[in-house]
Amino acid sequence: MIMWDLLFILGMVLIGTTVWRLRQQSELAKTLIEQHCNKLDLQLLSVARSRFNFKLGSDFLQASFIFEFSSDGTDSYQGTLTLNGLVKPRFQLPAYRFVDDENTLY
């Protein structure tokens, strides 16, 4: 009986840790995407997690996030951010229309 209780507690700790890391990763991804869009002078429209998987090691969660952005206020594009744990962000953005005149943004 004691062994099952210990296994149950261990399982709950593992599940709780995984959920906590997933949430931490989502918050970091949103911050990184906002900074990247600000750096490129893009308007961020939405962010969503597209997939995640587990691997062995310190960065045990790999995740991809899809985000929509706009460069001119009318067209929208989708980019992706891939994270290994909480490090090594890799952005992939499609070719988008670059607007040089400030008056055409709005």
C-alpha cells in the first residue's frame, strides 16, 4: 500500500513539473516573439503552440509555436518559433511585404 502511494505521489510530481515547464515555455515564447516582431517593426496578431514532444536530457521539451503577424496592417503572414527547452530559439518567417512609408501602415 505504501509503495502505491509513493508511486502516485511521484507521478503527480512529474505531471506537475511537466505542466509547469510547458507554461514557462509558452510565456518565454510569447516574449521572444513579441521582441522579434518589435525588432523587425511587425505587428503581432496571435500566438499559438502548434506541437511539442519529449526527449531525454535537460531540455526535455521541444515545442513549436505558430504566430501571425502583419507588416502593412492589411495582409497577415504566419511564422514559426521552435524552442528546445527554454533555449535555442529558431525563427522562421516567410517573405513578407515590406512597407517603407509610415503613412501606409494604417
